[in-house]
Amino acid sequence: MGLELYLDLLSQPCRAVYLFARCNNIPFEFKRVELMKGERGWEGAAAPRRQRAGGSCPEFRKVNVLMKVPALRDGSFTLAESVAILMYLARKFKTPDHWYPSDLQKQARVDEYLSWQQAHIRGKGSKLFLSKVLIPLLAGQPLPPEKVESATEELNVVLNQFEEKFLQGKPFIVGNDISLADLVALVELMQPVASGYDLFEERPQLAEWRRRVEEAVGKQLFQEAHEEILNAKNVTADKIAPELREHFKQQLLKQVN
Amino acid sequence: MGLELYLDLLSQPCRSIYIFARTNNIPFEFKHVELFKDSVLGKKPAAAASGAERPRTGPSNSEGAGKISLLKKVPALKDGDFTLAECTAILLYLSRKYNTPDHWYPSDIKKRAQVDEYLSWHHANIRANAPKTMWIKVLIPLFTGQPLPSEKLQEVMEGLSASLKQFEERFLQDKAFIIGSEISLADLVAIVELMQPVGVGCDIFEDRPRLMEWRKRVEEAVGKELFFQAHEMILNVKELSNIQIDPQLKEHLAPVLMKMLK
């Protein structure tokens, strides 16, 4: 049994892991997890009933005992948390240096971004997606416009920080080459895009960076990985396991309030 | 000019960096940032910006920290021209640059992955709840003049309990330390966070003997004296209540803090 990756491509961290493995030709078995159906990763069967709710957003982590995706199984070794998985893959498969540079300062810059982004790009991007797509889907009605507006504003604040403090007009976050930082950043930004908010429209610097990242990863691969999330708006409530709907709804509402 | 570390020991991430640098004898200049005197959590209040109130302590390190740590004031590192924010990034940078003993961030890729996994999980879980105890019990009453909201505290403690349960069952289990028989960055990052509620009188170790044993091991591994020195401020945080807070600052921050409660 080789490397197994448990992924749901609706989830941003899963897409980062998927893209990284594929564009580096890392051989793995894709174990598809469908969170909306109440599926879980490989620990799903053993989990107590209380932990049944799945979800791909950081806010959801607070109520979800353990995030089940992405998850890696390599023989008897199992690992969760996307950043840990990405680094493990980079080290084990000795991927090109630019992904996680051996230069001390460049490496620190990648670490710095990956740490900062959790509460910021990831946090706010997810929140907007929840507000515009997931919660209305479960609640059967849209959220009050002020909630969506305020989530949009919060996202814009962190986008400004991203452009000014991290990107700073460079081709990529850590200089001239793509790294894990860019990959993680872009998959997160696709979440609010998938909710119908085209954040690249009025941000040319960001749009250019996006093009570069897509090219570095491979345009076709990038589109393929994002196909599901870009169709998320078409998901209807009946696709969600009924016993999860109410539970999801309550938890998600708590997170955006 | 050598390594400079901008730290306020009231802050958990700052403590982990301080302890790590000291226990590994990494030479650095301690740039003391006093978050509650010069600014609050890195945000210069509007009152001070308009020149209404000068910081009590002369030229402050928070300005230095502010210049280099563009996003948060502390912790921040300055190494010649190189500046760095974010606790995990700083810890990893120090461990690599100063070639600290392997157990802190093991070269074995599986053990290393387990440290990475913990550090990532910690952010969204322990770190999401433990700091709130201080906000609710000390800071909010201090700034808003309102008594501590006990239902909020209970909510936070429940969240924290859930995280602690996972911590014990999934990460610590029956091992001496998180990744096995030796201390690593994971234990250090965890312990400083869990001392925050202790500092404000929520002793989370009290009914958790396994956690208590682990804590003792961590204290010994870094050095008891150093551990207590690093935690002196937070363990005496009630002294904060005696700080004279500028009324304008209070007025400005009270609504912000009340929002944080939600």
C-alpha cells in the first residue's frame, strides 16, 4: 500500500495538497471524501456520533473535533493538517527547492506567510464563502446583506495586507519562484471567488500573480482541481445529507455571527 | 548589531520564543515591548495618534517592533537587515540558524511532521480559546469597567476543555512529550499557551493529572528557573488591574473589547 491522500476538493487545504502532489508527480491514491455527505476521512468509522459533522472552513474547526481532511496515510504513518502534509511530501519526495527553499531567510518567509494566513486570508476568505454560499444553502435563505458586506470588507482588509506586506510587487511571495506560500494563498482565494466575489477584478497586481501561479502549477491541473468549488453555487440542498443540514446550519451561523 | 527579539512576556508566543532562545543560549538583545503601556495589541489608539497622550515610557520599543513587524507588534525578530514576524516562523528560524539540538525540530521527517501537525492544530484550537480567559477575566473588566461576564467565561472554558481533551487524547496520549520521549517545539508552544488561563486564576492543570505530569517534565526540560522567570508577569497579571489606564484610551477601546466578547 502506497501513499494515500484523503481529500475533498471543495476544501481549500485539500486543493493545495492535491495540486502539490500532482504537479510534482508524486504517486498517490486519491481517497475521495465527500464532507457534504457526512463522510469523514479514514477515521470516520471510528468517530463518535457527536463528531459527525464535516466541513471545510476554519470556523467549523472550532466545533468539529478533528478536521478529517486533508489526511495522509503512508503505510502506518498518518498525518493531518495541510501544512504538515505539504512539508512532509516536499521532504519525502525531495521536490524542487523553490517550494520550500533551503535558504534560511526564504524558508522563514514561507513559514511566516503560512502562519499569518490561517487567521487572515484563510479565515476571511472562508467566512465570505460561508456567508454567500453555504449558509444560505442550508438555511434556505440568504444572510442579511450587512453580514455579507461586512465579511467582504474584512476580506478586503486582509487582501490589502497580502498585497502590501507579502506580495509587494514581486513575482511570487518569496521572490522569483513559486513556493508553498503562493500555492496555499491562491487556493484559499479561490473560495471567495467561487462564491461569486471576483476579488481579482480590481486588483491587477493580484490578478497577474494569480496567472503566474496557475502557470507554474499547470493551468489545466489548476482548473481541474477547482472544478467542483467553482460549481459550488449550483449545489442544491438535497446534496447535503439530511441529518447534517440542521447541525451544519446552526454551527455555521454561530461562526459568522 | 546582533539578533534582536521584540517581546512582551504577557504574550504567549513571546514566551515560547524567549524560553527557546534562553534555554539554547542563543545570544540576543531583549527589546521589551509593553503592549499595555505603549499601545494595545499593536494598534495605536486614535487618541495617541492625534498626539493627545504620549506613552509613559520614553522612546518605546513598540515603535521599533512596529517598524519591522508590519502586521503585529510582537513577537518580532530583527537579524541585521532581516526582519521576521509570526511565532512559528521565528522559532524555526532560530532552531535552524543556531543549530539547536535535534529533538526541538527533529530531522526525522515523520517526527518533524508531527511537530508541524501540532503547531498547525494548536493555532486553531488551543490558541483560539486559552487567550480569551485573560481577556474575559482581566482585560475587559479593566478597560470597560464592567464586571466579568460569567456566562462568557463558562463558554470559553468549555471550548478550552474540549481542546484540552483532544490535546491529551490525540497528541500527548501516554507519551512523555508530544512527539515521544523528548521535548520539542510542540511542547513549548503548548505549555506557554496553557499558562495563560493559569495566570488569571483558571487552573486547568488542577483536575488533569496527566497534563500536570507533562507540565512538570516540560518545566524541567527547559529549566525551572527560566520557566518561572518567563512566566512571572502572567502569574502576577492581577497587578495589571492596578495600572492607571488613560480614560481616553478606555473610552476608545471599550466598544472594541465589547465586540470581542461576541
